Amino acid sequence: EVKLDIEMKWQGGFKFSGKTMYGHEISTDGSKKIGGKEDGYQPLELLIFGLAGCTGIDVILIAEKMRLEITDLKIKVKAEQREENPRAFKNAHIEYIFKGNNLKKEKLEKIIVMSEEKYCSASATLAGMVKITHSCKIVGD
């Protein structure tokens, strides 16, 4: 069983600062729209960063095992929330933009699906609640 352990401390207003179990620090704050100062990440931004980072790790790990030569990977996520409270995410589209040597789109698609369906803990956590789609493209240097 894997456990995560974080701590957040209120800094006044809507700001919180926190530390991970590895000692990395982070700050969150509310949007100006609700009276925050935007002096940190909005909590839901971190959820989307987590999705992008989690699938990114999977994709790189699997690609390395398949001996694919990825020289760069950019992951963009566009997520849409409900209008009413709770403003949960309705959908998220993940765009993978690869650079590398002799990359084949079919192999990259297979890796992405493996991440989405088998390995990505963030995708698995959101599955059933958020419609997650993806696209994949290879760009030159």
C-alpha cells in the first residue's frame, strides 16, 4: 500500500502553504474572483498538473522500455468544469506533443492508451467522473 503524506498550513485569506513528504514546498491561493490574491496555484490546477505529470511519467517509462528515442515531450491539458457547485471537471483533453528520432504515431498511441487504461493513477482516480480524451502529434526539431 502506497501512502502520500502532505501538510497544508493556512496563511490568511485563501492562501495555504504546504510541504510534501519529500520536503518540496507549494502554495495555493484562491482566484481574485472569489477574493483571493492568486498568490499560488489554484488547487484544481494542481489536480490537472498531477494528471499531466502522472501520464507523462508513464509515457516516458514505457517509451524507454520500448527503446523509443523521445527527445522532447510537451503535455497540454484543457479541462472544463461544470458551472454549478461543486464545479467538478466534466472533461479533460490531453494533447501529447512529441519530438524524437524515428517515432511512429501508432506506437505512441499504444503507449498513451497503456498509460490511460493501465498505469496512470491520476487517470484511474478521475475515471468515471471525468471524460478524458487525448490527441498525439509528432513535431520536427
